[in-house]
Amino acid sequence: MAGALDAYEALVLPGWHGSGPTHWQHHWEAAFPAMRRVQQADWEQPVYGDWLPPLRDAVAQADRPVVIIGHSLGTSLTMLFSLRDGPPELVAKIAGAFLVAPTDRDMRDGIPGGPVGFGPMILKPLPFPSTVVASDDDEYVSIERARVFARAWGSRLIEIGARGHIGSEANLGLWPEGLVLFGEFLGGLGR
């Protein structure tokens, strides 16, 4: 997979709390130096308007086609950037997105103390290939809604059973199954 990854600028978009040391995204970044985290100033009180500029800047600075590896709010950030707020010339640089555990911002935006501005969910095709990985028992999105998002975005949907929010609490470590799925996704981009 490392060889295929070299063709892309792999941007890691964590969700709320920033995918700490037990999160699979953290493990992937350590194992694959080509993956670069899009840093946010505040991981604990996410505000969409504050999270958008770092993504825009990272895509603008990329000198290769961009592949996004998003988890949770990172999937919402990808959706809004790609379908509503990203400059077309930057959105055109995105070759694909691997979106894990999307959150249902229509149901969760505006909850006191939670993320702000990451909705609404836009139900239109993404302008690049994408895969959505979803769990049957995710507390932030029902599997039915994950299916709606994948269908609307034109994404391949992969349901992985009962894995919660597919984050730190799932104790996935390097998440080998996810690496296989991501490798398949990368391989499909070249076709």
C-alpha cells in the first residue's frame, strides 16, 4: 500500500477530540509517514468555520492529488468542503475520500457543548470517488442513515458489524481490516 500511497497527498481528518494515541488514525500516521494530519487549533470545541481554513490550506499546499482519510466530524468537514464551501479549483485536487463513521449532523448539531456548524448533511454526489465505512451500532449515526449518506454521496458503503463509532473506544489499534479496505480503495482510484 505504501507504494500506491506515494502517488497521493494523504490528508488525515480526525473528528472531535482529535484521534488520540489509541485511535486507528494515530496508528496509521505513525506507520505511514506519507499520511499528514490536518491540525486544528481546538479539538475539544469544534467549530466548522474554524476547522475549514486548515483543510483549505492543506489542499492548496498539496503538490499531488489529495486523498482524504476522514473519521466522524472529519467526514462532515469533507462533505461541506466538497459540496458547499471549497473553492472549485481545490475540490478538483481531491482524488478520493475514505470516510469512516460519518456522524448524523442533522440529528446532532446544536447539542450543548458539542460541535457547531458541521451540518446540515448534504445529500448530493461527492465530486470524487469515495468509500463510507459504517458500524451497525454507532451511537452517532444509525446504519440506516449511513446508508442514506453513502447512496446520496455516490459512495461505496462497507458495513463492518458492531464496532461502535469505529474510534478510540473500539480499541482497534492499527485496525488491519481498515488498512485492507483503505488499500482496496486506493487501488480502485487508479482504474
